[in-house]
Amino acid sequence: MAIGFHHRPAQQRDALVIFKDQFYPLTIRAEEDFDYVLSSMGLFKAIVLVPRMEKTPPLGMFKNGSTVRVWIETNDSRRLPVRFEVGFRIGTGTATIMSYTPPK
């Protein structure tokens, strides 16, 4: 998701994303400022991306009013997703990276 943002906040891009067997046309916005994520792997400077269904009627989790935010590290070329947050009507679930093994 971070490809095309070039580490600059306050940009947006359209993307077609597949989840399971369904395509989702999303508008992905980068938040105004960088954020920092602390994990067992260290401190990451990250750009926060927020996907939304703006150009079509909401589908899947977006239809139910859920929100998503993804922190993508900008420290190097890996662009790892270091935090993921899903907001539901009843609360918010957050996952933070704990380890990473590069592909072989």
C-alpha cells in the first residue's frame, strides 16, 4: 500500500485491492504527519495510511462502518507494515510488528 506515496504525508492514491474473492476500489490517504511506532524491533518512523471506499458504495467491513489505519515504516526500503488498526463499532483492534523474517 505504501508504493507511490514516496514517504510524503497528505497525499492520496486510488487502488484496487483484492481480499478473499472480492475486489475493493479504495482511496488511500496518507495522514498529515508522520508517526512513530515502538515495538520489540525498535522505533520506526512511519507514514499512516487510511483506506476508504469513497467512489463506490461500501463493501465488506467498510459497509459496517469499520475503519482501517496502517503504519508503514519509512526508515529504509523495506517499507514494512509496523502497525495495523481496525476500528469497529464496539472498539478498536491494534496489531504491532514483533518480528520480521525476510523472504528467501
